[in-house]
Amino acid sequence: MSRTDDRMNRSTRVFLDTLAKCGNISMAAKAADLSRPGLYARRERDEQFAREWDEAMDKAIDTLEAEAWRRARDGVPEFVTTGKGLVLDKDGKPVTQNRYSDTLLITLLKAHRPERYRERASVDMNVSGNLAELIDAGRKRVQGRDDG
């Protein structure tokens, strides 16, 4: 293996390892001292590299999902405050309480149980008759001048 191949393998490993940790292509490219355009070009021509890139992104996203679960289920500590500032306990230490994320909870439920938690809105797109007449009738109803 040539020095160039060895350097490329090291740089590739740094790129993929960093990508798996941060999920940011620009940051991973910078850490590996590689160019984004060069990486994307390689991804297009090298199926194995593309698979490894996708695996690294999956690992990064898994860490985000784990953090979302933690914040939704366990909450994160937050200082208790009033208009006068921090609330202190009897020893003078700031009081904290857990803050939970309902938004993350809902998002996770929709992602993992879509059949149960998806939005149930529907729109009827079947229009029969003259569309212009229907629009005009609707406009008249809104204006309080329904003639029919």
C-alpha cells in the first residue's frame, strides 16, 4: 500500500468516525482534512464508501433519537426561578426541577406508532359539477348572499 493510499484510508476513517459522532458532513470533512465536493464525488463512484457513510449517519441519528427519548421520558433539569431570580433551598443551593418535552414525546410516538398517533385529517378532492359555480356559491355564502 502506498503512502497516498495509507493517508487516504486514515483520512477516510477519520471522516467516517467523526461523521458517526457529530452527523455533520462539513465538520467531519474538516476533521479529516478532506473536501466536501471530493467526498460527494467519491460517494457517487464508490458503493462501499456510500454504505459506510450511510452507516455513520445512522449511528449519529441513533444518538439524537436516544437523546430525544431521554428528554421526553426523563426530562432535563432546569433551575426554578421567580421574578426575583433563582429559588434557593434552605442550604442556599439553586432548586431544580425536571422539564419534559411533550413535543419530543409526540414526535417519537408518531414515528414509532404512526398507525395510532398520526394526524387523521383528510381532504375530499372529488369535485363534481362546474367548479366555477361551486366557488361562486361558496363565495356568496361567505358574504351572506346565498341565493340558493
